[in-house]
Amino acid sequence: MAKVAIVTGSNHGIPQSLIEEYGIRMIPFFISLGDETFRDAVDITPKEFLEKVKRSKLFPKTAALPMGELAEAYREAAKEGKSVASIHMSSGLSLPTYENAIKAKKTVPEADVEIIDSRLTWFSIGLVVLESARVAKEGKSKDEVVRVAKDAISRTISIFGLPDLEYLHRGGRIGRAKSLLGSLMKVIPIVAVRPEEGIITPVGRGRNIRQVNQRMIETIKADMERVGAKKIKCMIGDVGDNPEATRDLKEVLERNIDCGEIIEGIARVEIVHVGPGGWGIGYYLLE
Amino acid sequence: MAIKYCTKKRLVQALSASNSWLECKKDIVNNLNVFPVPDGDTGLNMSLTLQAANEAIQSSESDNLAQIASEIVQSTLMGARGCSGVILSQFFNGFAEGIGSRKRLNALELAQALRQGADAARGGVREPVEGTILTVMRHASEFAVGLAESEDDLTEVLQGALRAATESLRQTPELLPVLKDAGVVDAGGQGFVYMLEGILRLIEGQPLEEVSRVEVTVARMVNAWKGLLSTIRAKRAEEIGEAEVIAAKLVESWKGKLGAIKVPSLRSIPGLDRVGSIVAKTWESVLGLIRQRNLKDIKGVDKTAERAVSAWERELEYKYCTEFLIKGEDLALKQIEAELGRHGDCVMVVGTPWLAKVHLHTNDPESIIEYAYGLGEVSRVKIDDMDEQHQSLLAEEVAPAKPRRYEPRRYEDHQRGENYQRGKHIGVVAFAPGEWMAEILKSMGVDKLIGGPRKLKPSTQDITRAIESVDARSILALPNDGDIIPVAEQAAKLSNKEVCVIPSRTIPEGISALLNFSPEVSLEENKGAMTQALGKVKTGQVAKAAREALYKDLKIKKGDIIGLYNRKIEVKNKRSFNVAASDLITKMVDEESQLITIFYGKEVSKTQAERLGQQTKKDYPDLVVELYRGGQPQYYYIISVE
């Protein structure tokens, strides 16, 4: 019987089946386009939302995780006699979400909540959440779960290929990748989020999917060498409209790197910031 | 009469003679380029490098041989252009070391200094190749040393050196197969032979066709102009005929002062800017008027002259240099260019139908931006008051710079130079052949383009300037041309910053490297990734043959279109650069290829380029084909396959 509840937003890429298997409490972000607002993956499927975004001239928006829902989740966990590991996307990308979690914790004094700023986003949070959930399912204590989560954070990195960088730019999250904007040749900007930075950083550019994926491999290999890792675990996926990119990435990964597990993830709220055509990988460095 | 010593005076004279003779032979040297492509620059590069030395020492006040030698070294180090220029600068370096602190050199000492120069030139090249200028220098100097052991007349020794050099040059095709295939001797070697010849012609009193290259500046032209007018006024030429004669006489007398100006080709003088061209145009029209005898009185001449002079002296017509990006759909670049041309000048609209970069000079940037908003989303607005920059052109005081009036309505990123990241630690400089290509490279992360006069390859100095102008502690340099790589490496050595040259030989290689640039990793890691990226792209080039050539079994006539791949001539076509390009692409594509990128040059129209694009898409339906305007002056097409 699990002693720890895992609470997180909807920005982690974990497929629905795994959410249910591990009993992860997923709180949806609010996503909006024009004057329509939806609860991410609850009021509208990611696929439908992506369609809307592509057809619209406007850019979608998100809001921070609502404090009320976070408090509700903590209260429920407390009622069931569980502690909470509340794992969230990098405060460098969404400071209000992190702050709302802290505020929510204050309104539920009876709950034993640890708020973890993952400093990561999309598939890399997904890997951290899954590690924590796995350990929680085994019935470990909150301290143990938090320890595992923090360890996972320190060894997980994400890289994305973003054909349309404007989405990240409009959302105000482009960070240091601003230098990749405005190329006069058709290129796909490549960005990364590293836990020590907690924001988007530029990696380079590729002219097509294959070049981007090869660059990803080169970066992963460099990271592996840096820490002496021999294997990785990873989660890959695209925003929903670029399966070719995910397929190619999987192929290139299997050929070049010793990957224990390749989980195929999905996009939910990520659609808003990653934009159409986007894809990427979260990878966890193993000894 | 025997010459026993080389003194400072004689060295200066010798260098000057060398310079003059090489200068008038430079076209011959240019034409010896193994590839009959229009950018065979060896003669020009060597000549300009030597010229830099000559200019430095002619105006030197030093009395000391060693000092002069050191000035030669400094000036050629900085003024070196092309591979051959760098070799010359290394030669002079060794030569100066051979002189040491001596006040004069006897025959043996001179010969030894020459040999030291030859050794230094060889030592400066990473992989010395026999059958080039290095071989000729070595043979000439070794022979000179041998001769000087028993001969103390400098003339005899130098004559011997020239004989050895000439023979060595003759043998270069035997040592270097590409020379034999092309049926030429080595260009650099020939240049060196001319340098020696020049010195001997001086000694023997033979003519050196010396043209005094006085730099023509706009100020001089305007003064000359004023001079013509006042002379005409003073002579009260009531008859146009008389004015014509006076004008002709004046131009004749100016030839000595201003160099060989062929009226009305003032436009061809390098360094003339836009304002200077107003003066030039007016000059032409006035002379035309005089010749057409359309003038009834001098007042007409006066007015045109006044306009020209005041155009130069008053503020620039269009004040604000304005730049921005437009993101839209189906942007009609040519139409935008035409429309903007009605509100300013120096208009440039570069890019694709979905993203365009606009640049122009205008007095009303507000309306321009307003107009642009009607076409799509506007961003990265940059407005510069050019009066500040114009200061340096004028002698008189300019009105103080007016504050920027325009505030873009939507986005925060309108700061001047907003690409600048504080504490940037790696900057990138690169060379681009032409303005359009420069814009492309800038948009892909290059901070500063390596400058220099339009038709010339950059000198060490030009690259150094670019390196210094970037506010970063470490610099990556992309020469994008095999002939610029050694110059860049020279500049890197001379710089106080940490400079790493990525040896890109072509634009596609440079772009491939640039794609792999990451500002977040160290210079070393970037060097590794970017250098590795060079090999990931294949470059093809289509150009017009500048001379007749025999390449393996391809007989090439001057004017034929040739296609180059991997530094070999692969295809040839009499008429059509599109057909040559398609044939070339066939040789470049293999089963692994995914992407063909075509940059079309200045001589190719958009329609012709689009035709090639369509044809290529048809030939390779499984590949992605992209077409970009490169605007490069010498190659019809630069093609990359990856």
C-alpha cells in the first residue's frame, strides 16, 4: 500500500496507461485559444486542440496550475493517510505554478507535502515522475521518494526539435534560445532544458529531421561521457503531428546508444509552447 | 659596375621595383590558376600584399635597414590576402630575421637572408607541397647562396637566383600533377619570378611600367571638379568647344595626380560610396552636356556642379538606416522591394515567402513599419541615425543625431542590436561573397561579416578588424573559402583573443558548421563539432571558365560553363548554366542524400533559378530541394547536397 501520493501537473508526456498504472494524480493545466478555455486533456483531447491551434491565426496560451486544485489534491491525500510528493515543471519556465503549489500547501496544514521543483519539462519531468511513482508504489517513505526524485532530476535532460520557435517565443519561455530565431534558411532549431539551468537553452540547428536527431545523439553521447554513464533510459515523442520524427529518433537511438527503455510519450499542454511539428526526448543517465 | 652591398635605400628601391613589375604582370599570374574559374586571384593577392609593404616603406622615415625590414614584415602580415599573400608575409618574416641588425648586406648575407625567407615560408605552411612557390623560392635562394660563396657582385647573384627560379618554375608541372593536367606552371611561383625580375630590371635600367597609384578619394574628386569649373570660368569659355578642350587638357593633367582615370568611369574606383557616386553621375552628365553642346552658358554647368558638390557636403538624403523582419504568408519580395524603393534607397529585401528581412535608408521609418505591418508580423526592428556614421565623410560639422522617433507597437524586442547577449562569450565571424549571402549568414548566428572591398578577398587586417569588433572573448572564424583560410589563421595568431578558425572551404561547409554552433558549450567543443560538420556536406559550384583549359579529357574554352565538385571539374556545357548545374547535381547525389540546397548568384535571374529548382525537384522526387538567393558575384550556382 503506497504511503506517498504523486501529484503533478499535465506537463510530463506520460501516456495515460502509465498514469493509471501508477495512480499518479495529474492536475490539468488550463489551455486557451482565443476566447475558448479548456482543461488540458480533460475538456479536449490533445489531438483536437492541436487541430484547433493549426487552423487558427492566434497563438494558444496557458495559465499556472490552479492553487485550488492543488490544495484539493493535497487534502485528499491527507484523508487517505498519505504524504505527498508534488513534482512540478521548472520554476524557471513557470514560476507561478511552483508558487501556487507552495501556497496550496499552506492552506492544507494537515497534509505532509514536499514540493519539488523539477527544473525540467515534458519528457524529462515524465521520467522523474515515473521513477518517483515506481518507488512510491513499492511502499517507500516520503523521504525515500523525494530522494529518488531529486537524484533523478540531477541526471535527466531534455532536448527538443522545434520547427516553429515562435510558439516558445510567444509564450515568453524562449530563454537563451532567442539567438535561434529569425533564420533566413529553412532550419529546425534545437533546444535543451538542463536541470542546472531550468530554462530553455540553445543547442543548434538542423536542416531536417535526420540532422536534428543526429545532433541529439551527439549531445546525449557527450553527456554520457561527461558523467561516465554507459546506458540511458528515455522517453520520446512528438506533439502529435510528426510521427516521422519520433520514428526516426527511435531508429537513430537504437542504433547508437544503449537505451534500457524507450518509453513512447505524448504531448498535452506542451502543444502550446512547443508548437506544431515539435518533438523531443527526455533522457536519464544511468551508470 | 658591381653592386657590393644592399643598403636600406636599395632595399626600398628593390621592393618598389618588385611591386611595380608584379603589379603590371598580375593578370598573367591570375590566369595561371589551375581552375579556370573567375576567382583565380593569386596575382592580385600577391600584388596587393606586396603593395601593402611598398606603401609602408615609401612613407617610412626610418634610416635603418633592420627597421625597414621589420616594417615590411608588419605590413605584409596585416595586408596579406589569400594563400599566396600569407606565404609572402612569412617569406619576409624569415628574410627580416636573416637581416638581423645589420646595416647593410653583402652578397652572401643577402642570399642567406633570402634562404631564410624561403625556409620561413615553407615552415609557415601546414602541409608544404612541392611544385609551388615554396619550391621556386627554395631553388632560387639555394642557388644564390652557392653562387655568393665565390661571387660578391649582388647583380650576378640575383641574376643567378632568377635563372634558378625560372628553371624551377618550368619544372613545377613535373612535381605537381594538377599543374600538368591543366597545362600551366605554378601561379605563385610565377609571381615570385616576376618579383625577382622586377629587381633586375631596375638594376639594368629597364622600364617597369610604374603607375603611381594615388588613392582617389571623394574629396579629391570634388576638388578636381571645382578646379575644372573655376578654370572654365576663368577662361570665360563662350564657346563650348573651348570648354571641351579645357576639360580634356585638365583630365590629361589629372592623370598624373589621380592615376589613370578614364572619364567617365569614376564608378569603377574601389572605395566610392553612394554619395561619391552622385558626384560621379553628375560629372558624367556635365561632360555629356559639354560634349553634346547643349549648354548655352556656363551657368548651366555651374548648377549641375553645385548640386554635385552640395550633395556631397550636405547631410545624406535618407537619414535612417532601417531594418526589420516580416513574418507572413506569400510575401512578394520583389514587389515589397519596388514599393519601398519609392520611399527610400539602398533597399534590400531578402528571404523567403514566409520570412523576409528588410533593409533600407529612409526619412520616415514610421510609415515604412506601418506598411510592413500590413504584410505580416514585424519584429526585430532596428533604426540607426546615419548622420553619426556620415561624420567621418564630411569635413564640416553635422547636425546632432536626432532621437529615434519610432516605437514599434507590439513586441518588446525593438532594442538596438537586440541580438547582443550580455557577457557573450563566443562570437562568430565569417566571410560571405555578396550582401545576400551575408544576410543569410547573419541570420544563422554570425555576429560580424569579414569585410574588405567588394571584389577583393579579405586581408589579415580585414579579418582582424572583424574579430576585434565582436564583443566576445573567444571567436570562431569561418573563412568559407580555401584561399581565405591561411589569412584567417594568420589573423588568429595575431589576435589577443582566443580565436579558432574552422577551415570551411565553401559556403555550404560554412553553413553546415554554423548549424552545429552552440553558444552554450566551450570553444573546444564547438571546434570539434563544427569541424566535424564540414565533412557532412558536399559542395558543387557552377561558373564560367575565365580562360581556355585542358582538364583531363575535358577541353574547355573561355566562356564555357563548368561545374566543379570536390575541387575537380566534373561537367562542362557550352551554353546553359542550368544544364551544367543539373549535370553536376547528378554527380553529387547518392543513395544517402536527403537535401539539395541551391544558392543562385548575381548573374542568374530568379526565373532561371526557379526553373532549375523545378527541374531538380522532378529529377529527385524523394529529396527535398531548396532554392535561395545568394547573390554571389562569381558562381552562377553554389549547390550543397547532404
